[in-house]
Amino acid sequence: MTSGVRPEVVSAHRVVVKVGSSSISGENAAQIGPLVDALAALHARGAEVVLVSSGAIATGIPFLALDARPTDLATQQAAAAVGQNVLMVRYQESLSRYDLVAGQILLTATDLEHSTPRSNAQRAMERLLGLRVLPIVNENDTVATQEIRFGDNDRLAALVSELVHADLLVLLSDVDALYTRPPHEPGAERIEHVAHDDDLGGVELGDIGAAGVGTGGAGTKIAAARHAVGNGIPVVLTSTGNVGAALRGEAVGTWFEAAPRD
């Protein structure tokens, strides 16, 4: 798909948007404003929006006088405790320009694996959306352990999309699309459309983003997209800078076609 508007995006009533750590922390913290602009525009046209946001640990790092992402679990938890608060303040300050209210939801892997906490999370999100509040979801890094962590919020976003029966999942990062190989390498070509049964066997995957503050890469996004499309939810993969265009249905990034719903 190279031109025109994606009708599935324009008609989507419930949209989950995931943004990565490197896109909204450090020198990129200013991208929160344009991201909120795009989410507010989507909300204004009557859609329901859930934001899955990484960035708690990365946001907390400078407040703990650390010069790099901590490697030990306790310091990661401490950075998350500080950073999650700062991150929510930044989101709410930006959302207030549109008289929108954010609702924070922190989850661990086990919350979505067991029926009672899963249903509690689902009920809370449904009520927030019904109240026209914008839920902001993150992994509960303060209490998560290495054994139970999602590992990245791409997977969390796919699981949340399934949980709330979303019509669309948008995965944002610092790369504008999926490429046949890491985009900085010679010969890398943008993949515009992925069929629901395409195994992407020819794609060469690289490491995490250059900022070094996230835990995901192209591989985690492909896995998340597969999970979503397998549940009948189409996916757009693009850069945070393209979020406005993506949510307007413009043919940016990579489009993952959803499998037919039963």
C-alpha cells in the first residue's frame, strides 16, 4: 500500500497505541507533546484510545544521578518508581491542553495470565474508556521480577489490544517502518505491507534502538504484531514522529494485515 487512506484506521473505534522508551525520554521527552496532539485528535473524533507507554526506568535515570540504564533489578525498580511518577505528570500536563484526563494502569505478566486480575484490569479499562478517560498502561516495573516480566511493552501492547478487543494497534518506535534488514545497513528496504500469513523469513533483525534505554527491537515488534493480527487486530508499525499521519490513516510505516476473525 503506497497511497490513499487505510480505511481500517479511519473506521477504528478503539485504538491501542504503544510508544517506546527511547521515543519519549531523555532528549526525546519533547515528543510527548506531539504524541498527545495525535491522541487528542483521535479522541476528538470519537474514538477510544489506550496508550501503552514505556519509559519509566529511562525517565527516572537522571533523577537518580545515574549515567546509564541500571543493570541490577533493585536499581531498575527504584528508577521505575521515580520515573513513572514523572512520566505521568508529563503526560497529564500535555493532556490538560485538551481537557483530557489520564488514568494510570500498571500491570505485571501474571496479571494477564490469571482470570481474576485479568478481568479486574479489563473492567477498569472499560470503565475508564466509558468515562472518556485515556488509560496509560505500563509494566509495573517496581514490583516485576526478571522471571515474570513482559520483557518489552510491545508484547504488553498486543495483550492489551486483545484484552480490550481493539480495532487497531499502533506500535511506535524510533524507526519509521519494518525493513528487510536494519535500516542503517546498505540495501535495507522498507516493507510496506505484511500479509497475515507472511512468516517474514527474509527479514534480518538488528539490536535494540540506538538510544540503548529500551528492551525491544524489530523482533519484539514482529512478535507483538503477529499476536495482534492473529486475534483479528491490524497493526501499524512506524516512528513516533509519524503518529499523527498513522492515526489519520495515511500509508506510513508498515501495515500488518489482520487475520480474518472467526
